Amino acid sequence: MPTPNLVLLYVEDPAKSAAFYETLFETAPTAVFPTYAAFDFENGTSLGLWSTAARDFVSGGSGHRSEIAFMVPAEDEVRALHDRWSEAGIAIEQALHDAVFGLTFVAIDPDGHRIRVCMPDKT
């Protein structure tokens, strides 16, 4: 069975978005073009930032109805990312709080995409 390994976000300005995610990931993108930028991760997953102004871009949808999530193993890591991202000026849409699945918060990128940090679900 194929394993998903690429998440694509539709963005207005790939260079601006790449700079944002470079701050978030603390690493440079692996590719930056006028209408596309990408980050590759050690686990084989990639994040692509695709310009809505690209010549071959087509999408009938609108709005942001999903999240990118980073699951970290401990509450202190959730808090540390919250503090580091806040200090870097990254907008926090949902403050640090306890949800049914544990400690979490949500940041947003320049295009309004939601970025959640949480721990694996409590059982």
C-alpha cells in the first residue's frame, strides 16, 4: 500500500512561506522556485508550498479546513515549541491549553494554514 509522504499547502507567495517555515523548522528549504518551495524531512515526508498563481494551478476549493500537526512526546516539548514560536513572532491562533487528547496549541502561517503541536493521544 502506498504511504503518504507529501503534504501540499496552497500559498500566495512561496518565498515568503518558505521563509516562515524555515523559522518554524530551523532548516532551509530543499527547493525554492518562483511558484513552488519544498522542505524534505529525515522521515521521508515532504512539505510543498505551491503558489495559487502558478500557471498550472487548479483548485475548486477554498478555505483552510485541515491542520499540519507535530506530535512531540512530552508536555515540556509542547511548551518549548510554543515559547520558541511565540518569541519568533509566529502568530498563535489557539493558546496553549489542555484538550481531550492532551496539551496543545495552534499557530497559523502567512496564508492562514493551521499548525498544531500536541502529544500522541492519551488513552
